[in-house]
Amino acid sequence: MLSTIAEIIRDLLIFVGVIAALLIALLVIVSKMPDTVLTALSYRLGATLAAGALAIPLEPIPGIDALYDIGVPIVLVWYWFTFFKNAFGVKSTSNPSQPDHRHVLSG
């Protein structure tokens, strides 16, 4: 009995340690994001939280709950897909280390 409790406590401590390491890694990653990506991420997290909070009062209403269960995941997947497409798919067309000589006047 005592060894079972010790194993459970050991597993819980390992879990808490892994979650703490993931939280630190997430904070480092988020702190290095550009402001536009961070703003878009905040909007997506807020929309996801709002969708979850809206589900609670809509579940008892027949018909609407089925539409909600089908429609909201589709919309959220699209919303998050556009975030990842825009966040990781945007590539710079010019190299900032090289000067742009197109504006030089010809004589």
C-alpha cells in the first residue's frame, strides 16, 4: 500500500516537472515571436476559449447543440490553419542585409 502511494507521488512529481519544463520552453518561444504573430496568437486563443465557454449554455438546446458541435470545430480548424499558414508561410521578398539599389537615380 505504501509503495503504491510512493509510486503515485513519484509519477505526479515527474509529470509536474515535465509540465514545468514545457511551460518554460513555451514562454521562451512566445517571447521571441514578433508582435504581429503574438497578437494573432492571442486572438486565436481568445476565440478558442470563447468557443468553449459558449458551448456550456448551448448544450441543453436541442438542434443548436448539434449545429454547434459540427460548425465550431470546422471554423476553429480553419481559423488556426490560417494562423499557421500566415505565421510560418510568410517569407521576406527582399534581403535586409543587402541594400536596395532600385531607387538610385540614373543620370
